[in-house]
Amino acid sequence: MCEIVRAMIAGQLLDGVKLDTLTPNSIDNLDCPGDEDSSEICAVSGGSAPQNYAWYIMLEGVSLTSAQRPLWEMEPKSKEKLDLKNSI
């Protein structure tokens, strides 16, 4: 998870944030899967934080974004499969 966020910062996807000038507010625009009115969860673990082999990143059907970037368009057949899976 940390490597993904680091890559987003290095790739300049977080406006005005640079790796050498990070502050506690640097990731305020980070948006994870979930609804605005409920929890937005980026990653979960069934164990403790040091158990790095047990972390799951929540990206099924959506992606991490910052300030609504990057903008992805889902391939139509993939969208059909996701819609079908969600309707079951």
C-alpha cells in the first residue's frame, strides 16, 4: 500500500506534493474505494500491521485516486463482467 502511494506521489498524481516535502496533509486528497458517506478503505489485514504478507489492497472494480486522478475508463467487457458479478 505504501509503495502504491509513494508511486502516486513520485508520478505527481497528488498536486503540489513531492517526496522530499511530505507533511501530514500531503495525502488529504487520497480517495480509496467506498462511498463518501461511509468508510473508504484502502487496505485491510486479518492480523497485525507487521504481518505484511496478510494485507489486502481493496481495488476490485475501482482504483485509488487523488483529486479524481487518474481517470480510468473500464474496458466494456470488463465492465459487463463486473456488473454481472455485482448483480449475483
